[in-house]
Amino acid sequence: MGTPGPRGRPARRRRLVDEPLFDLPVPPPVTGLPEVAGGWPDEPVARVLLDSGVPHLDREFDYLVPRALDDGARPGVRVKVRFGHQDVMGWLMSRGSEPSTGAKLLPLRSVVSPEPVLTPEVRDLARAVASRYAGTVADVLRVAVPPRVAKVEKALNAEAESPEATGAGPDDAAAAAAGARPDPQGRFDWTRLHGAEAFFGQVAAGEGPRAALTVPSAHGEWDAADLLADAAARTAEAGRAAVVVVPDQRDLDRLCRALDARVGTAGYARLTADDGPTPRYRAFLQLRRGLRRIAVGTRSAIWAPVEHPGLVAVWNDDDTLHAEQRSPYQHVREVALLRSELAGAGLLLASTTRTPEVQRMVESGWLGEFGVDRATIHAATPRVVSTADSWETERDPLLARARLPQAAWKAAREGLEGTQGKPGPVLVQVGRSGFIPALICRDCGTPARCRHCTGPLGFPDRTASARHETACRWCGRREREYSCPDCGSPRLRAGSRGVDRTAEELGRAFPNTPVLSSSGDHILSTVDGTPALVVATTGAEPVAAGGYAAALLLDGDSQLQREGLRTPGQVLSRWFAAAALVRPRDHGGVVVVTASQEDVVGALVRMDPPGYASRQLAERRELHLPPAARMAEVSGPLDAVLSFIELVELPAGAQELPWIGPVPVEEIAGAGAGAAGSLGAAGEPPRHRALLFFPYGAARAVVESLRAARSAASARRLTDPVRVRIDPVDLP
């Protein structure tokens, strides 16, 4: 009893302190799981990424897994969920026991397919790529995983259950995939490259070496397809998977023929959209199920879902086809760098040239290099003649006005007749397709432009040239009554000549000689070794059996005069690619280049791609331009670009980075595009562009700020959407 109170009652102070006033039950934690008959399965919460490119929806949402969908709802499968007032597709990223929010959860609507097409490695790679390029993971996965073809899944399931019905057992497929049938004749001689044997030794040991390779030739003993096929086969023989990416379909066809001879048709899978959805999805599932260890293909093949990757190889990273044209506009080279680092796989960047991006990594020590000594380069490369040197200029007084100088004509004749070696085909590389793609005024030299869209005018074929009927390369409109807007003259002359016009002129210069054309929709993959003139645009050069006897690189100065920071390097890259198809100098091979820019031509004469790339990189460092620095481009309507820049909160230490622009930009995306500052065909406002340059040390924070600004702009819907690109290859 307590001490008595004022009225004689004992005090209750101790009890009020020691005992609760009310004995109430403690409520259980909110889980968001409603009561259902039979209860929920283990790990009932599915974290789903919506298949939507909307930036502010780029996160995972929680859904419930009904017991009926428990078996099929595995991480990596496609699912259908209810979001808002509609059903949307999504990716089941993971499962857990507790939701991440106290909100009421909805159940999964269905599992589209029990096939887990999204592997954990590709999932993590997609997140890294989206983070690097300020994009959304859903946009990346749309490129990484091909559309589903249900009949392919059923067919592969039937083959797995009853292999005797198809005549191919799983042991046979596994043996072929592991490279159990190597062809000794198809092996590439890696001893000519210093460091190559150590590189593959590290790959076989489970390590992830990284190296760059600049090959002096791309045919014969240095055939690029044999090199890549043997690299992939050696990796598969070591029990690891290989991914090889090439720029276009022609390179892929050559690589597949080399792999057919090296490991057999069952030893690899081919991934390319040009094959159609069914073959592509079948090859994708074969890789996903471990039935193949070698994946080859074009751009999207970098995402091949192989098990235990040991080598990621990219051929000719300078090719513009390696740049994705859809958001977030990633480049195959950068995806390969991220994948090799995340997966611990080897990385091989091989080409006939060297880009400043690769040279930066080589000079920093992050990327190794396969050494090729000068004696080997001299023995494998042709002799290069520049028509701009003083000796050639003195011999040919009309050189400056001639499109086919005397040295080029002589080299072509000697190659066709076999004066310096065995007769063979002669490659003629031109800068443009078509007949006469560009016209200028004969009197004042003003470029001829379309009156409707200001696009360039040209003669599409010989008939149009005879009729004096011009055609716009943008909108396609034709007209016969053109007059110069500056001087009023109706007379026109060719500003440049295309592949068709060049073939016609060479046919007259070399009578009784076959003339083959390769450009546009009619691209030749190979030609035989018989004497012929092969006229091709840049990038469409076929491979000649035994190599070309000579190569004529025309229109060099006109190609180098095009605008763009990367123009000189890209033109030189195309020249190196053409020269790599010519016979060695000991067999009479010669290359004639018609250009006067000394540093570019000098690099070709010396056959020194790394040296030119190193000089380019040094110049970019002085100017703080890519790849010495990184760059972001924001484009769209002027008001939208300005509003987006205001939303970007640059991190500490980067607030002083200046935005360049916005300024109007010229649209050259397709027909009907207007000139700078003009309205588009549908009356849209002109597009403007702003650029931001930032150092590598601040790159992660700056890109995250841009990504956050995209999400904020999307959620608020205050302005029109803008396009954000990180490190675009088509620099202004």
C-alpha cells in the first residue's frame, strides 16, 4: 500500500508507473498481402520492370505471385501485369518475401512464357548500359532480347524431350559447341602477333585479359574471318563461351563460312535481325539453354545470353553500324567494355585501323595491345602512292583537274594486265552512290538546292542527265527548269560523281574490261580473281579471291572536306579497309590515293593507324574534345531544351561546366527534312541542340544528373520530350 493521501486513500502512483493503463494488442506489421485460400507461395512478391520507355517509370514495381503462377514466375521471364487502367508487359526481375511498400499489391495477370530469356548477367549489363547512357533499362532490354516466337520454344522443348526424333542428340550438340571437331587447316597463326598466346592462355585460365589488335591485311593469311573464327573456337575449346560482333551482313556471312570450316554448323549460333524473327529467336534460345558456346552476329549479338563468357570480340569498332539508332543510342564497343568487365571475360577489339577511343585506353594501360613488327607489316601490305606528292605533280601537269590521274590510270592498267604480278581485279573506291548525286551552278559554283525542302539536287541516272531532269535527294521531287538563285544561270555541272557515273567513265577508259558495281541495295560480297574493274562505295567493297591487284581511292579531297570532327579519321579508316584487301607489295599490290591532306595521306603511306590515332588523341586533349572528354547532347524544340537544362542539377565540382547552345541544327534524317532553323515537313518547330562536355572523373555523377532530369521532365510533363545522347558518334 502507498502512503495515505489527503482523504485517507492510498496513492496509486507506483501502479500508474509500473503498469500500462490499457492492455492493447500489438498490431502485426503491414505486409500488403491479403488473405487468400491456401495462402501465398514462398517468396510471394515479384519485382517487375515494366516494358515502357517512359523515364519516370524506370524502376521495379511490386506484384503478388498467385500460387497458380508460382512455377512459371521465375526471374527472367516475361509477364503481364495491371498498371493503371491497362495490361502491360514486363520483366520479372526478382522475387522476395516482403514488399518494398505498404501499398496494396496487385497479382500478376499472367506469365507470358515460362522461358527465362533474361539472364542475370544480361540484366546487370542492361542496368549498367542504361546508367552509362542516361537511358531506361526497358529500352536497353528491347534491343537485348528478341521478340518471342512461341513455336520455336515448343520445337526446342520437343527436341529436348525426344532427341531421337530429330536425329541430333544433346551430346552431339554439346560436343560441337565445345569445339570438339577443330579443323587444323582453319587455325590462325597467332605467333605472328606478340602477346597473343599469353592472351588466350589467360582466357583458358578463366581470366579476363583485354587487348587491341590492328591487322595489316584482311585477306589471305591475315583473313579477318579466319582470325575471328579461330579466336572464338580456341575460347570454346577451353570450356568458355565467345561472343563475336561484326558490323554488317557481309562480314557475318564470311565469318559464318569460316566457322563452318572450323567448328561445324552446330558449333555456333548466329544472331542477326536480317535472318528474320524465327531463326533469330531459335539461335537466342540455343545460346540461353547452353546448346551453343559461340555467338556471332551484328549489333544486337553483343547481348547474346551465353553461359560462362570467356571472350567478347568486336571487329572494326569504327564502323557507324555499331552505333544503336534507338534510345539510349549505345555503341557496341562500350557495351563490350562493360560486359567484359562485369563478366570477367576477355576483350578483343580488332580492326584494320585504330580509333582514338581505343588508343586512349591503350595509352592509359587499361587495354593491352597485340604487337605487329614493321617487317611483318611491310610484308603484308601493298605499296601506297599519293598523287599529291611533288614527284607525281611534276609528272602530271593536269593532276589537279583530273579525277583519274595518270598514276591511278597506270596502276589500274598494270593490275589488269599483270605487268607487276599476276593479273587480277582492280578496286575503285568512290565516296558516293548514284550517278551524279550533287550538282553546282556552272557559272558561279553555287550548290543546286531544291526549292521545296532545300535538299541537294542531282541526276539519279543517265536518262535524267540526258533530259537535264534534276531530282532532290531528300524529298524526291523532280524538275527540268532549274535556275541558280544567285546568278540566274540554268547551266549545271557535276559537283561530285557517284558509283554509277564512275563505272560508266571507267568502262569507256578501259574497253573490253568487265566493270562491276557494288553500292546501295546491290552490294557484292566477293568477286573472283579474274581481271575486272570493281567500283564500290566506301563500306561496300567486296573481297577478292587472292586479293586485288590494285586499288584506286578516288575523291579523297571531297570526302575530307565534309564537316565533322571525326571525318578525317573515318575517311582514313575506309582507306585502310580498302588497302587491306590488296595484295602485298611483293606480289605487285599497289594503292593509289587522290588526296592532298598530308597528315591523313601520310598515315596511309606509312601504314600506321596507331600513330595517326595517337596524334588525333593528343589534339583532342588540347581542345578538351571527345574522346579526351565525354559529351552529352540534348536536342529538341527550343523551349523543351531550355527547360531540360534548368532541371539538370550538376554535381558538386561540375557546376562550372558550360552548356554550349542551344543552337538550331539541320535535320538530315530522311526525305522531307528541312534546313537549319526551318519548319519540318509536318510544320514542327525547328530542332535545337545543346552540348555539355565533362571530364571522365565527373562522368558518373553528370550522367546520373541527366538521367534524373529526364525522369523529372517526364513525370511533370511540362515540356515536349527531348532526346539525350551520351558520346554520340556523329559529332557536329
